Amino acid sequence: MEHLLLLAIGLPLALLARPRPDWSGEHAADFCAALLLIVYGGMWAVSSIWQHTESLLLLEALSWYAALPLLILVSLARCAQPLFQLPAWDRVVWGRILLALCVVFELTRRNGNMEVIPLITLAIGTLAAIGAWLNKRNGLTTLAVIVWGTAVGYVASMRPEVSAWLPLLLLPVLVDRLAQRQQSSVNP
């Protein structure tokens, strides 16, 4: 079920971040992460006829431990830029961040500590949602904070399996991107 959710959220995210003449580094990072989610969700959907389980496992790991943290870091950077007057990062910087996330994934995989990455992603995502709410304070950012707070409470109280709650964190990311798209269409 979570595979379909990754695919369903990756598609609109890719449409929102598709290449344009004024393509920023954040949009490129969003597009890259969305493509990873789409490819994994699509490959899982045809996995019964496509017998390359190693490729599917690699795409699954990239989706959970690289694409989702990349989306969360983009959210954090977007909310920190107006708060601290930081410049926007270009595509090269976001490419290096993605590479660093892949290195962190491999190091935690070898040490058997991969469960730490989703928890850190959850904490950073909560900070990003609160920062976005402090910047905008509209209905969409309030909804994102509520979803993040619910996810934090659920994880803190039950400590469920990662695959049960991690895809839900993509919903506030999508809400945040929709809010930014709405704001950019109002203020071109």
C-alpha cells in the first residue's frame, strides 16, 4: 500500500517541480526525489512480471533513505531562507547533498543503524513544518504542522514499523509545495 502512496505523491510533486526556465536548485532537488519515488512506485507495481528484485531493493532504499530526507531538507532550507536571510542554493549544492545522503545511508547500513535515518528525518521535518508555519501562517501550513505533529505523536507513542508511517510524511511535503506554488502564482 505504501508503494502506491509513494507513487501517488511523487507524480504531483514531479509536476510541481518540473523543469522550467527559472528552475532553482530546490526545484531540481524536488524533481530528483519525485522521480525516485515514481520509479520505485512504478517498478513495484510491475514487480510481479519484472523479476529484478535487486533493482527494486535499491530503488526502495533510495526512496526511503535518500528521496524523503532530500525533500525534508529542501523544506527546511526553504523555511530557513527568509528567517535567516540565507541565499538559495543552486543545483550543484543539492546534488552534493543528495550524494552525502547516499553516503550516510551506506554508512548506517553497514553499521546496522538504519532506523536512525527516519527518526532524524521526522525531527527535521517537524522543524521545517514549524518554520514554514512561522513564515506563512496560512491554512496549508497549519495543516502541514498538524500532520507532522500527529506523525511525531504516533511514532513517539507506538514506535511502529517505519514502512507504516514514513510515507505519510510525504503529505505535508506535498502540502508545503502546493502552498509555495500558490504563493508564487499570486506574487510572480
